[in-house]
Amino acid sequence: MESYSITERTRVSRIPKRGVYDKAQVHAILDEGFLCHVGFVIERQPYVIPTGYVRADEKLYIHGSAASRMLRTLDLGVEICVTVTLVDGFVLARSVFHHSMNYRSVVMLGTAHLVSDREEKLDALRRFTNHIVAGRWEEARRPTDQELKATSVLALPLQEVSAKVRTGPPLDEEDDYALPIWAGVVPLRLRSAQPVPDERMLAEAGVFDTGRLSL
Amino acid sequence: MESYSITERTRVSRIPKRGVYDKAQVHAILDEGFLCHVGFVIERQPYVIPTGYVRADEKLYIHGSAASRMLRTLDLGVEICVTVTLVDGFVLARSVFHHSMNYRSVVMLGTAHLVSDREEKLDALRRFTNHIVAGRWEEARRPTDQELKATSVLALPLQEVSAKVRTGPPLDEEDDYALPIWAGVVPLRLRSAQPVPDERMLAEAGVFDTGRLSL
């Protein structure tokens, strides 16, 4: 069982039993999600911006427009924090104080760089696309050179990484278990609804199979 | 229609038509979500931490343990960024390049402070609890003085705020509309699954009605 080294910056200090550093568990969380929040600093002001991502081995790829201020800033080698959060459920305790959420989150610290190698960039975009819809890269029109230039891909090596996980039922004060109040977990799931075809879609394109989504 | 003032730091510069500064629209996004990502800086390293929140008028309340490093850091008056993101759908275009997501996000910049007034703190916790499950504050055991002391509530005034919204179908290159590739939007929704009662719950507590959730 391989783990990320714990540093002073990634140690889960509040409720340490929720800390997870095992690589396989961290990878599983990252592979289930698709949206991250990227934190960076410009003139002492932190910014937190949502964006898509995909993991490949020990790298996290995020991508966006080459014109994005965020991506241009990040390529300057500034320190960033990328966080992925999956919310699994509301935890309803008998007391307000012990209400909680079940969740799995990963916090990644480090320095990202723009991917300039054409093959690595294409591979990252392929993974990125197929991470959302299996096989989509193979069926959609692939990027032209110009489109590839207009797209930036950033890579963050997974080095200083920790996860935090809460699972299970509420934990109440012993006396409160005698209260006739509903207590338990309400699981939450991100689900797709009925796909909405584009008005200009050709009929021969058929029907979208939501089983291809990685939800 | 009242709006937040646009500053250099909150202006949506990439794809400006997606920028939203209207207070009513920003409030609606904040009231639909319940999870935010808080960005703050310690020794030049940004951190992005997920946590719950609730809005009340022009304040965003976040809460956590009084022992949390984040909350203690934030009360020092440091600059923070709080971001709320709702993902509404995957946007599948005919070309890989034009794939996108429909989303609504709010970015809030400013300085937070701990709420020390007892009444304001109780009111924030009541709102926080009922924001997740309608009427929960009224039915669960309310906090003791000791529990109240162990809970910190931070308030961030909504001043430097902007939202970014993408809606609607994919926008492809004109030539690509002739391609027989499925294109459209796959809507995404956070949904609750069957509630799981705690093993020690008294039968007289009944059944949980998921209609009380603000999802």
C-alpha cells in the first residue's frame, strides 16, 4: 500500500482519523470526480476557480483557454492548491451540534506547468474527454492545430497530497439516543437527467446513452 | 435590479457575457447550493477547503469547529475567496474543442470575521441547519452553551462578488453541424437516495421525508 508522504502542510490535524494518504484511495476519489477548485494567489489575494480535470498516473491535468488569466498565472510557477470534493450524504444527528456531511475530499499542493509536448497534450485532452463520456474522443471531431494552440493544459504532479473522508452514521451524545428524532444518513448522488439533443442535431446521430457517463 | 459593483478583481474577463453581477441572481445561486470552497493563504501557500455555508441577506456564514486551523486563520482578518459552484450539465459538441459544462458559480472576495454576538451566532446556525433540511432546527436538540462555544461561525460580507453562468446548447463551428455526431446537453442533478436510518434510532421517530431537503 503506497502512500503520499505526510508534510506539515498536508497533515489532517482536525479529526486525524479522517486523514487518508493511501495513493489508491486518493486516486479513486480523483477518478470519480470531474470538477476541481483551483486556488492561487495574485497580489496577496487568493482566488478559487472551478474547472474540469483528469488524473493520469501521478499527474493531475486541468485545462482551459490559452487566454485564461488563471492558466497564464499558474504557468508562472506559483504555488497552487487544487481541491476535489465529493459529497456523499447529509448526516442528520439527534442534536444540531452533531449534524455533519459524509464526503471525500482531496487537497493537492504544488506548482503546475503548461504541457508543451504535443503528444502529452493530446493524450491529456483525450483522457479529459473520455473521463466525462467514455469513447467521446473517438467519435467527436478531434482538435485542429489551431484549436490545440488555443487550448492550454496544465499538469500538477501529485506529490503533496492528502484526502479527508467521513463515512457512516451520526455520532450523538449518549443521552440523546433516547430522543425520538429521525437520525441517519441521506445519501446524495449526482445523476444525469434526460439528455437534451441540440436542435440542429442530425437524426442519424441517434440517442445518447447515459451509461457512458462516469457518474 | 440591484447589482454588485464590478471591480478589477471580480470582472469576468474571459467570455464577459457569462458574467453576472445582479444581486438577485447571485443570491439565487447561493441559496441553491450548500457547499463552498474557501481559499486562504498561509505563508504564500494557498489552501482551498470545502465547507458548508448559508447566506443571510448580504452575508455569507460558514461554520466549523472552534479548533479548526482554517477558522482561526480566517479570523485574523486575512483576505479570502469563497467560491460556490453548481454544475448543471455536460455540454457535448460535435467537436472535442467545443465541449463544455453548463454551470453557475459565484466568487466572493473579502475578509471574514468570527461572529461573537450570541444571538447572531444562533440565528446563523439556525439558518445553516434549516438550509439543509427545512424545520430541522425546530425538531433536533438545540446546542448547549458548551456546544455553542465549540462552534465557530464566520461571516463574510457580500461586497466584492461576481457570478459566472453558462447555459444552453453547444456552439459548434458551422461546418461541424453536418457531422452525424450526438450533440446536446446532459443535465446533471444532485439527488437524494433512500435515507438510511441510524441503527439506534427509535421507531417512533418515523420516516424521513426527502421533500424537506433543499435540493
